[in-house]
Amino acid sequence: MSHDDHHHGHSHGSAHAHGDHHHELGFWQKYVFSVDHKVIGIQYAVTALVFLFFGFTLMMLMRYQLAYPKGTFPSFFAKIFGAANMPGGTMLPEFYNQLGAMHGTIMVFLGVVPLAVGGFGNFVLPLQIGAPDMAFPRLNMASYWVFFVGGVVMLFSFFVTGGAAQSGWTSYPPLSNIAPFGQTLWLIGMVFLITSSLLGSVNFIVTTVQLRAEGLSFFRLPFFVWAQFVTAFLLLLAFPPLEAAGVLQLMDRVAGTSFFMPEGLVVGNRMVEVAGEGNPLLWQHLFWFLAHPEVYVLILPAMGIVGEVIAINTRKPLWGYRLVVYSVIFLGFMSFIVWAHHMFMTGMGTTMSAFFQTTTMIISIPSVIILTAFVISLFGASIRYTVPMMFALAFLPMFAIGGLTGLPLGLTAADIHLHDTYYVIGHFHYVVAPGTLMGLFAGVYHWFPKATGRKMNDMLGKLHFWGTLIFLNGAFLPMFWIGMAGVSRRLYDQTKYFHGDAVQDLTVLSSWSVWLLGIAQIPFIINFFASMRVGKKVSDNPWAATTLEWAAPSPPPHGNFAVVPVVYRGPYEYSVPGAASDFSPQFVAKA
Amino acid sequence: MGGHGAEDIAKHVRVYVTVFAALLVLTIVTVGVAQFHLPIRTAVALAMLIALIKGSLVACYFMHLISEKSIIYWVLTLTVLFFVFLMLLPVLDVGGSTGSPL
Amino acid sequence: MSAEIKYITEPHPITGVSNAKLGIWLFLASEVMLFGALFSTYILLRVGSNHWPHGWEELNVPLATINTVVLIASSVTMVMAWASVKLNQFGKFRMYLGLTVLLALTFLVIKFFEYRPKFDHHQVWLHDGTSMRGHLTEDDDEQDYILFTRDADKEHPDVHHEAEKIERERIFRHSSFGPGHSNFFGTYFTMTGLHGLHIIGGVIVNTWLLFPGAVMFRTNRERFAGRIECAGLYWHFVDLVWIFLFPSLYLL
């Protein structure tokens, strides 16, 4: 609870435009246990990218099992995973389940959220509001390290007896209650991750409310800041119920309670000796009370990035800025009362289903407004097709597919057929992978020059873009057909069923796309690390942008700004008639 | 809080002592009422009413919510709203499966 | 030219609060949702249960009442500690904050004595649907029976039972009155346990402010008052949670 300003924060006012003039800081304080929001942001981003890649490799393994259920893995894999997981090169179903559960957990809680919120939020938000740092720098550092410990606990769970969690990323009881020890570690890991998010969200909200530069009113905030601000509220208020649920499940597993255990549960032909009278659906309610807002935690920061990139590269103001901001607020609010649309098939009564069906239809409206505003922003613009802009443009149709395919799932009648099939997988991956990840990649290319003072290579960037776009669609588009054919998302070998065997070709296509998608990331990895050293050096404001982060040196020193910025106008004043150039930065007084 | 001068603080201290006394009395009342083993609905209503009064006293005077800045009220209003959704959860669950709430 | 973070001590001109105060309220907002979820769970499980005992049948109401008084008193001493900082009375501040910590520790000790007997006391459910309460006199895994001493009947409290043999094959389940006993006890231990963890957290923070942290009383009293206020807000919140826990678990 302490809120010290860091003791070395005041000595850097000098106009040095170099980040590495921190004579008094040793290596550990500067790069590892740093309280500087930019270093923490980069720590988050790099850790998250590593986790994203790790989570992705889990999926590449699963796709092999799905594509070639009768075949065996190459001996190389059999050797790595050993007889416990892959005897004779055949992946055990238990191992497959572990990969599935951990893929979801890692991608959502250790990959996308830390990258979108911890990474971009930490790095960009204080810069965009003209603050020297987050309001609570040490809390910020604590947030990263708590996240890190949570991640380590999750990874460690692969090595314990019985392996990692294997009850899906949703961990539905009673299955998860009777799962091996890995599930306990999953719960402990989640408690760490949730705590980290809570610390982070408190910091984001206080920083945005208290530390905005002079003249930067709420309706002069860049859209990205708004997106992060709403996201922080979602994290703050939606995560605690899951923390409570995690504690309850932990009690069920460790202390023998039966919060989620029904009476007379029989496992392995034996009645489980617990008190019973628990309610497995209670977990689903608490889980989705978080996890639906969590969907917006995943998407809003990406929308924020896309809004920024589009405005800058169209050289036009973002169309309907206020409308978009109100939509984001409304979206955040509504996201708290749609959770039970994940539970239509649990025997919920028709009145409740009708209620949640209605709220679900309503929540699609602000998403459509935002997307439409972005599309209208493109109208009549002379678009600069830079790499970040290409990713941002691709975000629009990808997210649209993800959003529109969600409507049938939100309608109770259609959901009866589609629930728990590959259609659902296709739907939410279009939102999160081709959608959010496209936005996040746009962000990486867009703010890389600010973080390093160098630009990422365009050629490699374009290679990365086209590979990613094509193979993401190759991976997820077939899933709609597989799902409509009725194939369950949990199947280990769909060819055992007639309706699954009939669409096996599509599954093979999807698998190959996934592996090629992996290869398509190689240019990005090379580009990312090589550009840090040999990328083209650029000015402080290479994109000719208007928002405050471009007023700071690249990379910004500790304390960020050489001169405390003052804001004179709204965030997207591009091509103002009569202005000297086609952009009028927020931080430059009117001539 | 009005001001934080010595005079004001002395006034606060008197308020704190009064609130303390009120909390003690209400604790005795709620325990006393419980001895009658009233029908459960009445008992719940009474106990929650007394708890609500006690909680409000703590929040208003010890936590100074009676004279707080509007930003804090905004945060708390939002929280209360989502708290209500959360408390609706059991109603939804039971009502959803049986057709009648609670 | 300054890289100072603003509004650490002095309030923001528009919002009127310091960073820390807004921060602690946001944190408390998330705590409301945490305990809210547990209360929601409690209601759902109780409503859905076939048999849920009244709190006063199973739990120690006198001890909990004393604890309620202890916690309320600690809230008063906490707020008095803050007032003492404001009035620049270091001695009084030390006394009040010290009392707060002592009262918190008293709460924990009483809690311990409330918890402990629950783990010595057992209930045995038999396959024929009956159950009995008492003490496990012998529970040797080698034997195919357990020795169990029933509690005295309510009607004849002075008639004590002898230990009796119960064959394991007749037993459906036996459990102490710990969290695994029933959802009532599960809820009771989880909610009071989590609340207890919050008490421990408060003790740690307040002890720090009482000793090493108190240096700031002399170096930057305004800021120190802010810290005590934040610690106080947290502490009153913990008290507030208990004000709702107490009737919910013990009196209903």
C-alpha cells in the first residue's frame, strides 16, 4: 500500500535525449527490478510474447494429433515428452487435454492480456497522457513480478505428477475438482495472475485520473487511453469474483469442502466421500462473471491501438471520436450482464435465457458502432500503407467475422446446435487471434520506434503480415464448417465419428495452416530482435503523429519528457485546414 | 471533511466516540434479537437491517464517506451497481432452474 | 523539467484526492466484489441446501460477539491514531495504533480458540441414514472399526456416553467439524478464513507503520497522515466485512 515516488526519479530533468544516462542505477535496478513504466512495459511485452509463442507451440502439437489421429509423432517428439505423455509416439489423451487447457490459459492470461494491458498499457498510457510515470511505480513493478511468479507456477505444473491442468481453460467442476495435482497449481497460478491484474488496474485508473498533463481533458484523450481506462475497470471489478471462485475450488481440492461437488458423485465406480450439496453451476456463474468482461479486456486495447494507427495513417481525424468513446464505455458496462450466454445449455430456464440473449444482442451494437466508425474514417483518405496500418486494416474484417459469427451463438435456438463445437472455437479465435493479435502486432510495429529509437524492417514486416493473415484464416475459417458439421471441440480423434470423419480434410487444412502460421512468425522474431540493434534510426516522431508520446525522445529517458508537455487540442487533428502541416500535435501551441 | 484544523479534529473525535457507542448498542441488539429465533425471513431482514446501519456508520464516519469527494462516490456507485449484479447471481441460478426466484 | 510524480501528498485540484486515496478506494472496490462473490455463494448454497443449520446451533456466538466488539474497538483506535497524527501528537498516535494492532491480535487469538474445538469434534454418518456426533477415541487404519464417544444428549447433559465400537463397513463418512464437514462449515471457514487473512494483512501494515514507517511522522507528517488514512480505510473495510459476516454466519 505504500506509494513512494521512486527515490531516483527526480534527478532526470536534464534534456539528455538518451535513455542510458542512468549513472546511478546498476544493471539489476535498471533492467530487472525497474520501477520505470517503460521498462516494465517492455518486460511485460517480451514475457507475454514468449508465452504467446509457447502457448502456440502447444497448439501446434495438438493440431498434429487432430490431423493425424492414427499416426504417430516423429521420434524426436516422443523422446522429448517421454513415455508418460507420448508412449511410442502416440499422444495420450490426458496429455492432449493438458495441452488444450494450458493453451487456453496461457494465451488468455499469460499472453494476450499481459501484452495488451501490461505491455502496451504500461508503456504507452503514461506517455500518451504526458505523465512522468505511473502513479505507483513500485506497485507497478510488484504487478509484473507477481505476474511472473504466476506464469512460473503455471509452467511448473507441467512437471508434477499427473501433469498440468487438464479440465479446459474454464476448469469446470466437478471434473476439475477431481483432476490431478496440476489443477491445484493452476488455481494458485491464477490467484497470482489475478492479483497482478488488480494491482495493475488500480495503477492505470489512478494514473489516468490524476496524472494527465495540463490541458488534457477526458475528451482530449487518445482513444487508446480510453480503451485502457475502461479495460482497467473491467479487470478491477470482474476479476475478484473469479479470485473468490478460485479460492472456493482450492478449498474443494485441498480442504475437502464441496462447494462445487454435487451429492452422490461417482468416480471410478466409487461414490466420492464428500458432504455434497454443492453447485457445479456456481463455478460457471463466477467464472463467466469474469470471463465475459475478460473478452473485452482482450479486445478493447487492440481496438485502441487500431484507432490510433488508423487516424495516423489516414491523416484524418478519427470519425465520430465521442461516439466511439461512449460506445467503449457502454461496451464495458454491458459486458458485466451478458455472462450467462455461455451457459444456455446448462438447463437454465427460458426467462433467464431470454434475458441474456437480449443483453447479448444489445452488446453487439457498440462493437458495430466502433468498427463502423473505423471504416468510415478510411473513407476519402489517402492511406499510408505502412506495416502497422496493414495490420490495423486487417483487424477490421477479421474482427467483423469474429463478431458476426458470435450472433448465432448468442441466440439460444441456434446455440443448441453450435454450442461446444468447433464453430465456437472459430468464433472466439477470430475475435482474439486474427482480431486482437492483428491489433497487437500493429501496436508492436507502431510503437517500436518509440521504445528503441529504431524502425522495424518494412520488407520483413510485410512478409510477416501476409503470412499471418493468410494462415490465420486458413487455420480458423475451416472451423466454422467443422463446427456446423457438429464436431465437438473436445474431441481427441474426430475420425471415430462419421460426422467428424466427413470433415477431417478441413481439420488437416487447419492444422497445416497452423504450422505455416508458426513459420510465418519467423520474420517477425528476426525483425524484432535485429531491428533493436540494426534497425533504421528514426526521429522522435517518425509517423508524424499528434499524440503526446511522440513529444518524448525515443527512447524516452526515465521521467519521459524533456519538457513537461501541455496539451492544446484534441488527439486527432490531422489535415486541419489552414494549418502549416498535415498534423497539428496536441503538444504544440497554435501558431 | 470540512477542514482538518485542530478544532475540526477535536469535533471528529467526539463523533467517533458516539459512533462507537452506537455500534456497541447495535451489536447487543442484533445478538439479542437472535435469541428469539424468529422465523427465518424476519430474522434475515432484521439482521441485515441492523448490519446495514452498522456498516453505514462505519463507512460514513470512520471512513469519512459522509463528506468525501465526488470521484470516490463515482467509483463506489459503479461498484455497488456491479455488486448488485453479483448478488443477483443466486436468484438467476435458482430462479433459472426452478422457475421461481428463491 | 521535472520527472516528479504529482499528487502523492497534496490533492489533485480537480478530483480533490491524492493518488493514494483514490488507489486505496479502487482496491476496496475490488474487495467488495471479492467478498460479494463469497456472500453470493453463501446465499446460493444455503437456498439450494436441504439442511442448513442455524449459525447459533453450531457456532460459538459469545466468542464471536466478543470479537465483534474487539474489531469495532480497533476501528475506533485506528481512526483515533489518524486524528493524533493530524493533531501532531506522536505519543498518542503510537498508543492508538499500538492498541489497534493489539486488538487485531486479540481478534486472531479468539478466532483460534473458536476454530480449534471444531477440529476435535466429529460426526459419523452411517449407511442407514443416521448420524452421531462426538469424539473419535480411536481411529486405527489397521482395525476394521473405530472407537467413538458420543456427545451427551441435550436433554441429559450430565449423562456421559462410553466409547463404542462402530464397524467401518457401517460408516458412510466421518468428518471433523472442519471445512469438509458440510457446506455450512465450508462457507464458515472460507469466509472467516479469508477475512482472517485480511486481518493478518492489516496487522503487518499497521505494525510497519508503527515502527519503521513512523519515521515519516517527523520527516513528512502530511504524507504520513495520508498513509495512516489509507491504512485506516483498509482496516475499517475489514471491520465492515465482519459486521456483515457476523450476523450472516452466526446469528441466522
